[in-house]
Amino acid sequence: MILVRSLAGKPWVWSFLGALVVWLATIAFTGGYGAGGMVTAALSLAVFTVIVGVGQMFVITLGPGNVDLSLPANIGLASAVAMKVMAGSDSMIVVGLLAALACGAAIGAVNYLLIWALRIPPIIATLSASFIIQSIDISYGRGLQIKPPPGFADFTNWQILGIPVLAVLTVLFTIGAAIALQRMIYGRSVLAIGQNIRAAWLAGVNVGRIRFLTYTLSGALGGIDGALLAGYFRGANVDIGNEYLLASIAVVVIGGTSVAGGKANVPGVWGAALFLVLLLTMLNTFGVSAGVRLLLTGLIIVGVITAAGGEKAVR
Amino acid sequence: MRPEMTAASLDATTRSSAERGALARARLLRGLLPALSLALVLLAIAWLNPRAISYFGFSLMLNLAIPIALATIAQMFVISGNELDLSIGTFVGFVGCVTATWLKDAPLIGVAILVGSIGVYALLGALIRLRNLPSIVVTLGMSFVWQGLAILVLPKPGGKAPDWLLAIMSFKPPFVPFPIIAALLIGLIVHFGLMRTSYGVILRGSGGNAAALKRAGWSLLKTKIVLFALAGVFGVLSGMALIGITTSADANIGNGYTLLSIAGVILGGGEFVGGRVSPIGAVIGALTLALAASPLLTFMHIPPDWQVAANGAILIIVLAARVLISRRER
């Protein structure tokens, strides 16, 4: 009983519960057919949302107005960079991954440079940056069918006993992120800035450096995500990251992180990502049309947000 | 706290007149920035292709300026209340699809759908206020709802604009091209409503200092509903204007408008927080974007790949200029 009560108090429980309900509804519809395969597919797809979701979570935790809208463009460009550097050869996989990481980190750093130098809201800075990145991507990756090396494609699709290896690695990564958030000076500083930027500054937190690191981290995660996506879907393209704008913000909020900043939740990102992926699978299984699928996805997101409610204004 | 305040007020009163003059000049410059950027884009076009500066040239180049300006005004209302609407683009697309189908075939049902969608916007405002929800997430979710509805209304590109709408949008007044007159009208009407009426002040105040407004006895729920309903009204007008120009619709027709409208508000001197917006500036910002997005780049022989980047670059340049001016304000 105490366990149930302490669990119910954790905001991330609800996202896992939602994922479970959606999964049960789907296998009830199929009569139990494909229940395991659905979990495997959901885990492999959720990975990509979790990686960018964690980056977005750190950014959003910095406080009101902080959000990275350049992630979709970033993912698109990094996927092209990674595939070009790898050039279809297995020996270049690590170099390609590093290139994608560097490309993403550079985009994140430029984002913060714009925010800092022009003193503009992060929304508009990352938005302007994403316009430019998009154009670079279109002109850089045009007319080329960029395929991943076979070894990399196999790695991103690798499963052991139905469990995607990439998902296991991502779980390890999220555990690391949770430790960084709750137990390391960097994470505590991010939380402090989100709660009260002035108090954090007065307490000696190097606000500029922490914000710079956070945007760079978000960019770098977007970059690595782009490379992995290109491997998983066996090819890079400009639109590969498009759905991750909504997804990255939605998993952060559904997962129990406060949009007002200063309160973050890493396990919730996993729960929310699984929920979103399973939701799409469920709607596909029910055989609804594209229009109805979009409509329901939107309504459910708005519904979940409404049910979860916002924070009471502290000020 | 108190000594600081007296120091500040002392400082303000002892400011020399020369300083005050410089301050006023910086403010004026800042206010003129949107117009200056538009003038700059126009000059560049005139220099690159003098023939474009004509009645016909402007009608052609500013073709899509009316829907962009209307969508920008819609976004501006939402931003005045310190919120952001990430669904305006797909909403414009949805309205377009309804305009090209129901509004032509069964005008009464069409009007009912459009009025109902404005009601949905008003409800969103109420929901965001009552449950204290982040507007970014709610409207991001709604963008899927509108897109889904648009696809349901019009699964394949097509439909046809009602004849009366086509007639309005192809109106050719003497001397001044229609898009310019329309833009002026939109800017002036909204300017009067939001900047010159007492309820307009309350609406902007809800973004400036919500707590103070609440203490003064105004309903923040009502201001939020009104702002979102106005955004819905202008979103509907934008979608209809767009279909009046393109003559047929497509579920994805408005997708680019979300970013264009935000960029237009910011270019026009609006701020994200604090209820500091400018309707005339927003319309000028929309015109600048409409001109800079394709005509200017075509004349400069810049490949279409880089047109999106140009939008981003213009935003960054204008914001950089604004920072330089604001430094002098201090």
C-alpha cells in the first residue's frame, strides 16, 4: 500500500501506466497476436525519441522560454553528415558517429551564441538557426542517395532475444543522465537555474557556462540521434527529424518535467516515449486513416497535458 | 529595497536633457526598424530589377502577403498574452480546406464550421488559463488535430474557392495594388483596436503584468479567451484569403505559416513576453518576409535551396540591429 502510494506520487508513473494501457488495448484488439513483437518495435523506435527527449529535457529545465526548436533540422543535417563521412564503409563508422556528434554540438553551440550575443529568446534563436540549418542540409545532401554502411545498419537494428541492443544502451545512457541531473554539479546547476536564475547566479553558479553546455549537449544528442536514425531506417534524408519537434517536447512534458523549469524527470521520458510510439502502433493496428490518426494523436496529447495539469504559478 | 528605489528615481530625475534626447532617438530608431528593414528589401529589389517596382510587379510579388499578414496578426494576439501558437499554420491549412469544399458547396455548414473552429480557439484560451498549461505543448498538439481534420475534409489536393472570394482577392483597385491597400487596412484596424481602445490596453496588460491586472479586478480568463478567439478569427481570414489566391486547397498548404507568423511578429518589433507588440509592425514584418522570401532571392539568383536560410538570416540580422539600438537605450 505504501509502495502504491509512493509510486502514485511519482509523476513518471503515469506515463508508463499510459503506455501499458495502450499496449493492452492493442493486444486486446489483436487477440494477443504480436504482443511481444509490438514491445520490441516500440522499444527500438522509442530510443530515438528518448535521446532527443533527454537533451530537450535539460534545455526546458533551464526555465521558461528555454526550448530547442532546431532539433529536427539538426537531426536531418547530422544524419546526412554521418552517412557521407561513413561513405558506406564499415571502417568509418566511428568517425562518422563522431562527425555527427561534432556537427550537432556545433549547432547547439551556435544556438547559445545567438541567444547570448543577440539576447533573444531561445525560441526565436533556435528557430532562426533551424531555418539556416535546413537550407544547409538541403544543399549539402541533395541528389545523393546516402546509405549507411551495412555494419552500422545491422548494429542499429541488432536484437538479442527480442530486445534491441540500442534500447539497452539508451537505458544505460538515461541512467547516466539521471545521475548527472540529480547527483552531479552540472545537473544541480541546471535545476538551480531553472528554479531561479538570479538566485543561482548569486549562489555562484556560472549561469552562462551551464546554459552553453546545456544547449551544446542538446545539439550533440540531436546529432547522434540523426546518425542512429539514418542507420536504423537505412538512409539519411532531409525530413528524417521532422516528427521529433513535437515528440521531443511532448515526451518531456508528459514525462513529468515542469515546463516552468527547475524540475526534471528522466524515467518519465522513457515512459512518455513508449506511450507515444505505442499509441501510433495502436492507431495503425486499428486501421484508422491518416487524418484520424493525426486527429487522435493531437487530441490525446492535449488531453494528457490537460489531465496532468500545469504547475501552480509560484510567483 | 527602498534605498535602491530612491536611488533609481533620483537617477531618473537627474538625467540630463541630452541623455534624454539620445534615449528618445534610440527609441524612435527602434520603432522605425521594421519599416527600415522593409525599405532595405525594397531598395535591394529596385536595384536588382527596376521593372519589379510597378503596379503589376507589386501585385505579383506581394501576392501571398495578405494571408501571411493575417496569420501574423493572429500570432501577434496570442503573443500579446505571453503565449505562443504553434498550430496557426495547420489551422490556416484546415480553414483553407473547409473554404475550398464546404464553404463553396454548402455555405451555411461552411460558415458554421469556421465559426465553430473560432470557438475551439476560444476554448483553448480558457483551457490554457484554467489548467495553467504550457501553450507551446497544447498548440503543438492542436497542430496535429487541425492537420488531421484538414486531411479528413480534403484527402487529396483539390477543391475550389467560392466565386465571391475569388472576386475579392483578384480585385484590382486603381493606382495602388490590392495587397498594399489590404495590408494597410489590416494594420490600421488592428492598431486601432489593440493600441487605441481601453480594452486593447487590458488585453496587452494581460501579457505585461497579469498579476497587477488581476488585482485591479479584470478577469484574466476573459482576456485569454478574447486573445485566442481573435487569433482564431484572423486565422480563419488568413486561410480564406489564401484560398482566394491559390483557388484550390491542399491539407499541407498552410504548414509554413507557423514559423512565418512568429518571425513576422518579431521582425515587426514584437517581444515574446510583456505584451509588447505592434500590429502595424507585424504587418510590415509580414510584408518584409513575403518579399524577402522569394522575389528578392530570385532576383539575386540565389537557388531556392537557400530561401529558407534567407528567412533565418534576415531574422538574425534584424535582431542584431535591434540589440545594437537597445544598447544605446540604456
